[in-house]
Amino acid sequence: MINKIGFVLVKPQLAENIGFCARGLKNFGFTILDLVQPRDKWPNKKALVTAVGAKNILNKSKVYSNVQNAIAKYDIVYASTARRRDINKKHLSFRDFIKSIKKNRKKKIGIMFGPEASGLSNEDIIYSNYMFKIPVNKNFESINLSHSLIIVCFEIFKLLKPYYLNKEKKLKNIANKKKLNKLIIFLEDCLEKKGFFSPKEKKKKMLTNLRNIFGRIELNDKELRILSSVFSNLQE
């Protein structure tokens, strides 16, 4: 599904932003980035610099002279816009935009972004099926081109690969309770010798809190050995 989604930058003004967009695409597994009339000469070294490890995406990017040709391979096209337009085109909320992506997931999908200074023109938008807007603070609605693209990529990534968000790294070599208890007893003995438990009537509660702290921590064997060494040196 991800390989069926392509991104089209219409008249991008900064080569650096094109590179950042390529990098954002690769972060989330997308591979298709095409350009319509980029202002700077193409290919561009500045874009390659900011793309870092996503140069392969730029090397495959195609440059088109107009929007019609750039989107010809897609079944459904969405146009990103920062403002409502006075044209007869369905304007989707961002939530509905993502729902529409899900609904059309078996089709070839194109997502257009306009130039940094002005956004897509009405003449460009008329070739899309839908418009959508990224919700932002009304007092400052300007978003960098690459940032807008990354937000869209992330939301689609969440939709198509939800298991990535639920992955948990399992802790390895967790010390068993016998080893942990041995460390706690050693620590209690050290604190007792140092007169830490004062006044005496609060010792039981202080020990309970101490054991509770260590009970919540999942230490591995190496970490347990380090703590044992630290406590031993402090005792000396």
C-alpha cells in the first residue's frame, strides 16, 4: 500500500526543502517523490545534502512541466491547502482525509503540495479529487513544506502500519528476585551501619519505601553488579 502512494511537489522554491521531503518520505517507508517545475535547477546538490540517506528517492524523482502529467498515473489525488478555496471541490478535514486514504487504499494515490510561499493555485487544485488542511494554531498557520509532508507521512504510516506503534522493546537478562533481594539486604546493612535509619521508629517505613523503589525497577545482571560495586565503595 505504501508503494502505491506518491507525493508531488508543485513548483517547490527551495532545493533544501525537496531534500528534507525525500528524507521524510524514507523515514516512513514511502519512495515516490515527483516535482513540477522546481524553481532551482534540477538535479540539485543542495537537495542531495539535506536528503542525507534518502538520495535514492531524489535520484528516482521525475520532473514534470505541468500538474496534469505529474498526476496522470494516480487514481485519486489529494491537494494540501492552508486555506479554503472558492472552488467546487470537496474540502476534507484532516481526520476525513486519513479516512479517505484508508477507503481508497487499494488505489494509486497522489498527494500534492504547493510552493512554500503561496501554496497550490486554484488552477492546480482543480486536478485533484479532494482538498485537505492540516489543523494548526489559527494564530500561526504557516507550516514549512517538509514539515507538512512529514505530518501527512506519519499519519498515513500510523494507519497502514499500526503495529510499529505498539512495539515494545523487551528487557533482557532481568536479574531475578533472589539477586535483587541480596542487594537490598546488603544496602540495608550499609545504611544501618551509617546510622541512616533515624529515628528508629521510622525504620520499618523507610525500609518498606526502599524495597518498593527497587521492586519497581527492572535491573539486569550487569546493572545489579554495578550498583553492588557502588554501594561497596561507598561503604568503604
